[in-house]
Amino acid sequence: MSCLSLKDFGIIHGSKRDQGSLVFDIIEEFRAPFADRFIFAMIGRGFKPESGDNGMLKNSSKYKLIHGFMKKWTKPLKWRSKIVKPSQIVSIQAAAFRNMIESKGKYHPYKMRW
């Protein structure tokens, strides 16, 4: 008999196999303010993703997207009266989610000013 852990379930994303559904749930609140916002900003500045004959993004487009996103993802910002990197916010939110599940605290979703 195996032991069930938090990594074995999801709230938004579900899976019959252990695919880390909870990880996808936790990162979901960061998708729109960081990933989607970044992509729309790139396109708004004239970025045109190039694809190859196979329909996949060309390496040059992948590089621009990865490089630009990582620059944004590692840039400190003000959050809850602190200066932190987005990756630190994810860790803090994951710990808060765990505490909520264990009835040790409340969970407040990440909100970003647009």
C-alpha cells in the first residue's frame, strides 16, 4: 500500500497517474501575470515567432522567448512590502498552500498590478 502525498493530487489539474498535478495548480496563478503578459508584450513590440517546416518554433524564436522570460522572471519586484524575485514568490505561495491544507494558515492568491 502506498502513502498519498500532496504531490499526488491536484485541484484544478487532475491525473490518474502521478504527474505532479498539484505543481501545475500552484504555478497556474502565475501564468497570466508572468507568462501570458510577457508573450503579449513581446508580440506588441513586434516579435513574430518563426516556425520551421514541421510547425515547431525555430531555435532563434525559442531563444528570444526563453531569454526574455528569464530576464523578467529573475527581476526583483515589490510584493507584500518586500522586494523579491518571482521565483521566491512561487516558493512562498507553495508553503502557504501546504499550510492551508494542513490547517496551519490561510492562503491568499498572488495578485499582480497590471
